[in-house]
Amino acid sequence: MAPFARTAQRFGAHARLVDPRGGRGTKIKSNKVTAEIPTTTMPLPTHVVLPMQQHIGAQCKPTVKRRDHVDVGTLVGHADARTTADIFSPVSGTVKELHKFYYTNGRNDVAVVIEPDGEQTVDPGIKPPRVHTYEDLLNALKRSGIVGLGGAGFPTDLKMDVDLSAIDTWLVNGAECEPYLTSDYREMVEHPDTICYALKTCLDLSGIKKALICIEGNKPRAIELLRLKVQDDPRIDVCELPQRYPQGAARVIVRSATGRIMAAGMHTTDIGCLLFNVTTMSAIGRFLQTGLPLVRRRITVSGDAVEHPQNLDLAIGTPIREVLDFCGLRTQPRKIVTGGPMMGTCQVDLDYPIVRQNSGLLAFSEVACAPTHTTACIRCGSCINSCPLNLMPIEIQKAYRRGDTPTLNKLHADLCMGCGTCSYVCPARQPLTESTHLAAAYLKSEKRKGKKFD
């Protein structure tokens, strides 16, 4: 019996679990107050902190020691594993120390702390890569430090190392559906040529015949500009997407742009698509043109506690404290989030650095973060109707609380992507996102142990 049918049998005729056509998402106030503010280049910080785990995969090991001199682009972290991404210095200066580093999830790491000398001397070994074949491109990107800059942090060279004969469409994700964040939008309007250069190069070398740059309809300037840039290349088109959260999620954007369905357990490559964030694509273009690895990025600094919301081009590893000092604060923030307000991570330490995956830094006041009162579920079905994957968050929460692993498996709890839609729409203010996220992690852990469920 199919998963949908099993769930309908277990929970009634109205159950819609993992209907592969997906749910509807929800409308969210965008708060993109920084959208039309040109990017500001932030001065060098007093020091940069470079954790060795800024990607999905194996943790890098420091390749430098205390008192070593480094230049911009000097390798400071490397691992021999296939799934990893090298880490490079964004400044020239002296390695101040290597110290133990703790993430907000409790994991520990080693961080390289570098004190800039202000010269920003580029490493003499930096030069544009010679790329003539797709294999050349993959080998070059392996040394670029580029990872998914939309938040995932998956190594780019590994994501591109696929069976090209099974791929017919390259998707560039410019949806940027999270509230407040505008860093991708500014990349599209400020560096469209770099994006197009990278995309055309990737198409030329891969032989993939079609590409779609996917942008939400609330960004008409970016849509118009990129359409103008690609009008002479019949392989590339710009796809205008409906404005609805979470439009940028892989399963949602693939269906919106191509009509293809990613069923449970599938990846985009299983349905003939490669999906890249638009800032990642631009980073590829910049690397191919200059040879400089990923050492800087743009982030959106916003939130009601920020005095001067803006987009900043800054050195990766800049401490949060110095970013907020540069932008100014209207009031003492109650909550600081890296990423967006729906899927971002709350920070507990202002000395924590901006890392490669961070596209935003948000500071919210006491008023914006006032705790809400949770009441009993009123069985309105809003969480189910709004889930982009048609999961059943309230039922997953109940099953998780009673430790009912077989039911969690039937409910496909491990498919939850933590988009936050269920908590956002819940009138009872139930902590559905948190519960479902925990349930997903628990179920994945049980499956890794080899447990089978009926």
C-alpha cells in the first residue's frame, strides 16, 4: 500500500501526507527593507575567526599554526575526505591562535583566529584556473572553498559531480523567500554578468541544454535585468515564480519551475535537475575569473533592533559583535539570528563569526520577540494545509511525544525540512516546527541503527 493510502487509512480520509504534488505554503510579510540599498563594503574586523566546519561533510584540519603569516586566499583548513570544502584566509595577517570552538548545537570544533595587517596582500599562488573540460571545472572548484551559499553548505564540486547524461535542466535558485533577506537579490542586480558567465560556462562544459533562473515575482528589477542579460542565449530563460513561502525549498521550486515531482527519498538529480543558489553561481563565476577562493560574502543585516539595516560585503569569519557595531543598534536585542527568521539559527555568543553559509544576521528587540501563549490544538488543520510537503505536523508532534516510532515512519517525519510554516500559521502557537524537527532527527537516527518498521 502506498504511503499516502496507508496514512489515510490510519488517520482518516482527510490525511494528505506526502502527496507528492506538495502543499501550498503560506504568505509571509517580507520586511525586505534593504532590497534597494546598494551593498556596503565593511572595513576589516580586528580579527577573523575561521571554524573548520563551514560545510556539510568532513571537518577540516588546520594547515597553519600560531604566528604563521597568511595572505588573502592562503589555505588554512583542509581534509582529505571527498565530502569536504577547504577553508581559506580572507585577510593577510598573522595567525593569532588556534582554539576550541563550540557551535550553538553543542558540537565542538577548532577555529583559526587571524589578526589582519591591513595590507590585504593576495597569496602569490592565486591565479585564474585553466578550465577546458567539465572535469577541469570540478577539479578547480575542489580548490575554491565554494559551498552552497543559500544556507545548506554542501560542497559545490561534489554537487556537480553527477551523471550528466541524466540531467537536462540546470536551475538557479533566486527565489529568496525568507523575510528580511535580500543578499541574493542584491547579487542579481549588482553582479548579473558574473552569474551569467558562470551559468554559461557550466552549460558549455557540461552539455546540459537548458537552464532556468528562478526568481519570485516580487523582484521585478532582477527578473528584467537577467532576462536582458540572457536574451541572446536560447538555452537560458528566467522563470518568474509565485511569491509564497517557502518557494525556495528544493521540492517546491523544482515543481514550480519544471512541473516535476520529487517524491520521498528523491534528490533533484533523480528527476533530471541540478539546483544551485544564485549567489553560489555568482561565486563560481568570480572564482573562474580571478582564481580567488571563497573568502568574502554578502549578508543582510536587519531586524527591528538594527539602527542601519543594510547588505554588507564582509570577510568570512567577521565576529557578529563587530557587524552589529558597524550597523548600530537601536535597542538591546533580545534575539540574534544568523540566516532568516524562519529557518535561521539563534546565536548565544556575539563573538561567534559569520561563516560561509550565513546569508543574513538579524537582531530583534524585546517587542518583536515577546513570548506567545500556547493553547491546546483546535484541530483547524492549518499546519497540514500549509506544509509544503503535505506532512501532518500536529500528528508528528503527538507521535514524537509518546515515542511512537512506527507512526513517525508512517508520517514520514524525516522529510521535514524545518521551514517553520506550521508554527507560523498555528493559531494555538504550538511548537510544531521544533517538535517535527526533533522527530525527524530521532527517526533518522533510528533508521541509521538499521531498525525496520511495518
